[in-house]
Amino acid sequence: MDLIDLMPDVAADRHQISFRLTGPRSEVACAMTREALDAQFWLPPDADQVRMLKAFADGRRRIIAVAERKVRLRPGEPVRLTADDFQIRR
């Protein structure tokens, strides 16, 4: 799957960033919480929309990989990424 929204969208309340993944036969709505950006990509608490998008862009490969994993686990369902989704489980 590939990210198709070149400019992911920051929610008006700045609590999440929305984006879409698409593959040969599907398109999935995705969102990443601000909490996940804080925990995984060091987003400052007072960050504005521009800084949120920068953090998202900096972590894009990892974000897409985690989102794709969730899509495979629950095909066709919207994906919401939280800080827990980025934890390494052994």
C-alpha cells in the first residue's frame, strides 16, 4: 500500500492527523493521534499544525509501516494509530 494524501490533514482540534493508504484493490482511511506523535516522534506539547506535519513527514516510513500492519490485521476497517501501536513487543 502507498500513502496517497501528499498533504495529510491535521484535525481542527490538533488531536490527530488523517491520511489515506491505497493498494491495488483497496483504500483505507487512517489517523494518527497527537499522543503517538508526542511519544514516538518528539512532538512538542505546544506544536502548531506545521510542526505536526513536519513530525509526521519525518516519521512517514515508520508510520506507513505500522498502518499497513494494522490494515493486514483488519482489512477494510479504518486505522487509528496510537502510541501503543509503535511499542516493540517481544
